Amino acid sequence: MPKLIVVPTPVGNMEDMTFRAIRVLNEADLILAEDTRTSAVLMKHFDIKTKMIAHHKFNEHQTVGGVVEKIKSGMKVALISDAGTPAISDPGFLVVRECVANGIDVECLPGATAFVPALVCSGLPNDRFCFEGFLPQKKGRQKRLLALQDETRTMIFYESPYRVLKALEQFVEIFGAERQASVSREISKVHEDTVRGTLAELVAHFSENQPKGEFVIIVGGKEE
């Protein structure tokens, strides 16, 4: 049956790949990959020989129409990103939206995403939370943070190692030095690590320890 299937891939440990995901990728007629070179490692590891084409943030506006037509013609297409669940701070939203608009069946497999283990391990309330993903690097960054100043839910941010310290310092300015937070890096990888404390304590920690890896920052909400 022609459809688009969104397939999560491991964020670190290859053992996080599900049996179902491997089967679906083997059975697909085509795989849309964020970076075919990165995904080639995954394909080789699980002996998946399905044809891949690139589908990323730089070409998705141009390729999405062709993808929809391929599925309409009867193809079963799988969508993957470099790591985690596509469309969560990764390419994928546009093709899903266009498939839905064209009456094409869309299925999303459950699987890996970095923020869930980081949230659970933080020790901060996780019954209610908001996912902010990557903040704007420059324009709009301060405005976005100010809009979250009175947010009472636990907040989740993705950040590059080059901006972790800057982000924490900005969080101190907006949310206060005593706000509880947690910083997780390299989720599901060999050097996975989580540091917890007040924002001031985390600033001190990463001032002395250079951030390395991929980061998820969890910030407690404003007390009601």
C-alpha cells in the first residue's frame, strides 16, 4: 500500500534500532535520508539495501512535490533523519504536511528521540512540559526567551556545544540564577552524561568544563 512511513533511528547506540524499523526500511521502495552518507553507516550495519535519496532542509522545498508524486504512483516511502525521529528539530514536517494535504496515508513508528530520556533523567517535573527545540541563533532569540519568562511547565531546549554556556548565561538573566535545570549530553552514546543543579551552578560547571557533544537542556518552570 503506498504511504509515507516516518522511521526513527538511533540517537546514539545502534541497539536502540527497533526490529520493526529495520523491517520497514527493508520493505520500503525508497528511503528519504537527511544525509545519505550518514545513513549509509546505519544501512550497512543492518544490511538494508533499499535505495536512498537526500531529503534535507536545503532541498526539501524543491523535492517534496516529487516525493508526493512518487507515493501517489504506488511507492512506499520511508523517511529518516540522521538521528532520532524526523520532523522533531529535523527535516520532515513539509513532506508529512504535503502527504496529509494530498490524502496520502502517513504512519509514524515509535522510537528514539533525544529529549525524552533527558527529560526523564532530569529529575524535574515531567507531567507537563514544553518543547522549544533550538532557539534562534541571533535574531529573535531574546524575544523567544522573554516570552518564556513566566512559563510554569518544564522547558526543553536543544543546543550546540558552542552555545551551551551562552544559553545557560541567558537563562540566568531571564529565569533567575536559582532556577533548577539539567544538562544532558551524548544521549545513548558512550560518553552520555547529565549534570543537574541551579542555572548558576551549571554556568560555573561549563565555564570550567568545555562542552562537547550534542546537548539537551531542561529548565524547570516558574513556580506558581
